[in-house]
Amino acid sequence: MTDGEGITYRCEDLQNLTLAANSCELVYSSLALHYLPDIAPLLATVYRALTPGGVLVFSAEHPIYTAPLQQGWRLDENGQKSWPVSHYQQEGERISNWFADGVKKQHRKLGSWINALVAAGLVIEHVDEWGPTAEQIAANPALDEEKERPMIFLLRARKPA
């Protein structure tokens, strides 16, 4: 996406990722971590790789989105859409038919995400449960339904200096 100096892009199996200690000022992941059955080993790897004060920034599917065993909007008798939040407390594998059929992902409660980061030694600095603005909906009307529930969350955590 850029060829800026000091930026390295890597595409690897996150369950077997190795990074040199204190080698990264920033680690970024977009919509990938919810596919990992166990995020603790990766978070430990990232923690070791971050320099003191280094930052992890990632997005993942929101637990409200991943919770139902069958994801999909429900319509009431008035045509009002709602997203059922069922099986929220039961963490584990979910099968999704989104871009492809039979995609395996992991549902974790928001507290489990946060506690995994804390257990790895990271300090949470910011969490955002994304929803579109009125301007974004005006520019892309398909985003209108996304105002009803968060589909993703974004998180920034830092390794203590």
C-alpha cells in the first residue's frame, strides 16, 4: 500500500508467527484475529516484538456480530431489522457464509478480547465499536443497516515504556 522507508509488510500464518524481540514500533492487523482459535500465543509474540512504548492496533469482528450461530438480520412484522444477539456467552467456533460459504471464525466476548490483551502485558488505550456516520451513509447507502449494531471493533494497546 506504500513503499515508505521503515515499513515492512508481512503476510504469514499468525498462529506460527515469529518476530524478533523489540523489533516493531507498530503492529497492525485488519479483520484477521477473529479467525484464530487461540489469540494468547500471538499476543505474547506481539508483546515481545514491540519496542517499549510500541503499539498494537487491530480491528476484529465485534462479538455482537459473531455471537449468533446463524448470522443474519431478522425482520419484524413492521419490516424493522434487528440483529439477534444469541449465544453471546458461549465462545468458540462459528461458521459464516459471508464472502464464501463455510468460513470458520471464533466468537469471543468483548471481555475475553480485553482480558487476553491485559494478560499479555499490554495497556489498552482506546476501543471503538464502529458505526457509520450520517455522511458515510449518505455516500454509501448500503451502510445504513450498520448503524443498528457494531460489525467491527477497533482497538489500540501499548507495551509499557
